[in-house]
Amino acid sequence: MAASIKKSTLKENLKINTFNIDNEEKIKWISGLSYMKHSIGVTITHLETFPSNIIEICEDELSYIVYNLPVHELINPDLLGAFQQKGSLCMLSFGTRLEVNDCVAFLPTGHLILHLRKDLYTRLGLEGKPSQYNKYGGEKYVVEIDVGSTVFTPGKKNYEKVRQCLLRVNMQCDFLVTWTPQDENLCASSIHKYFRIKDFNCVHLPVSSKTHKYTDVDIPDLQHQDVDNHTQEELYDWLGGVANQISLPSESDEAYNPLSDYSGPTRLGHCSHFQISGLFSSATVQNLIQEIRKMCKSCNTWACLTIHGFTDSPTSLGRSEKNPHKLCADSATLVILPSDRCWLFTDT
């Protein structure tokens, strides 16, 4: 699917992947790297204004908060039948800290992940495994339940055991939730109606966004160079500087500045960055990638899409366990050229 991942010397956990984004399977693969997408950033180069259609794709996401939801409701046959089996359901416990609290995630793959403290894990009575990060402190346990399995149905031994264990501990959380239906005739807001019918307090998840523009800044000229490992790392730094609104350096400023210290070819121009936070589905990311590809081709420029996960999600990129002792969230940054040539930076 993609070229072999190269280790970066810039950051221990940064990986760089180079490939052509020329088919739907690669786009789905990229959008599914992170199941819990908290923040999306888009950087556009050499355009006077930021494309409104890209902003609208992000703002059209339908996500919600469900308050005081018992965890056993996540295996309710009504929920599984109407939503898990008919689309992509994503839920994450909200307001919980991974290193000290009990955290829960329902993945679009149909897996229920419980990241539990020892006392609740012991009372729960379901088989799990110690967190691989207990060696750094704490005593957490991970339980994974394949609720999407065809044999996980009411009346079956496995289902009834899980249900009884969850009922016994009566664990409750506030949850972020989003659902993408398989059938285009179904509305994504049906999940909101479902929880309201069940008498749970379910409200729209507010999103926050901001846009920042640089004028007359040196922009990496990615279309006229063969970018090597060294300048790839500098490009990653440059993109981080734009996303964090770092000030342009003055002539007398000798300190390191990613916006001026890129050593590859550059072109003077405009650069805009849009950032939005909430809970986003893989479908939204797929639509974004397609629109960014079209824009890059029609305007003959390059752009970047960055996805940040939740700091307190039990899962990291690629469904691996999240390190609760790492303060920053996982991220995936995709740089897209008009030729469909891409660089993918993943930081776990």
C-alpha cells in the first residue's frame, strides 16, 4: 500500500511515509489511522482566501455529548442493531483522565475498550491484561470486547456474561459520540434521537475553530525539489510553526524559527491555516482529503491536513494502546501535492 516507513532523527516517535494518494483504499487507510479524532488542522499555501468548502466539511460534522450513560448501554441490542451494525459508531468517555480514571472507547471496528483501575477491573470480572505502561507508574488494566462479532448476541454465553458484569459494577460516564450511517438515506442525527428516546441527556457537541493567515512568508517549494529525509523533518517543523501561529522572525532574530530555517527551496507567498476541535468521523476526513486533492490540482499548489487524537483516549494510532503518561496527543500529518504525491508524518 505504501512505501516503507523511515525513522526520523528529529523526534523519537516521528515516522515518515512517502507514497501516491491515488485510490480510495489509501484514503480510507489514512482516515482510519486514528479512531478518536479530536482536532483537524488544514494548511493551504499560495491562496488569497481559505476555501469555504473545506471549512464547511468540518463544521457539518454531527457529534454529541451523552451525559451519565451506563457503560452497559453500549451493548444494548437496540444500539448495536440500529447503529453499530448499520454504520460507523464512535464513542469516547469524556472528562476522564487516562492515567488516573476509568476510561471507555467504542471503536468504529465494533470493539469496546475498557481502560480500568485495578479495583474496578477486579470487581468487573472480565478477562483483560495489564496496561503495557504500568512500568512507568500506575496500575491500569485493559479489557477489549468484540461487540461487533456475529456471536455477540443476547442469549449467547459471552454476551450474557459481559452484560451481567457491566450491570454489576454499574459504571457510568459522559460520552462523546458520532455516527456515520452506511445508507445515505439515513441521517447521522438519528443517534441523537435514539438517546433522547431512551431518556438520556444528549446535546450537540460544541466545536471551536480559528483561522490564521501569513502574508509574504517563505513557503517550502515542494513541487520543484526531491525532498530528502533532512528537509522532510524541517517541513514538519515548518508546518508546526504555521499551526501554532509562530511569529515571523525579524532580521536581528538569531533564535531557531521553523518558518525561516527551512533549508530547501522556497517561494514567497500567502499561507492560511484552519483549526477546528470536536469529535470527527473518518468519513469527514475522507471528504476533506478529496476536496484538498481537487483544490491542489486546480490551483497548482500544495496543502496539508493534520489530525490530532484525544490525549485521554485508550487507543493510539492504529488501535495500539495509548500511553497515559504522554502529555501530547497522537497526530497524523498528510502533505498533498498537485501530482498526488504525499508525505505522511505520524507521531505517537
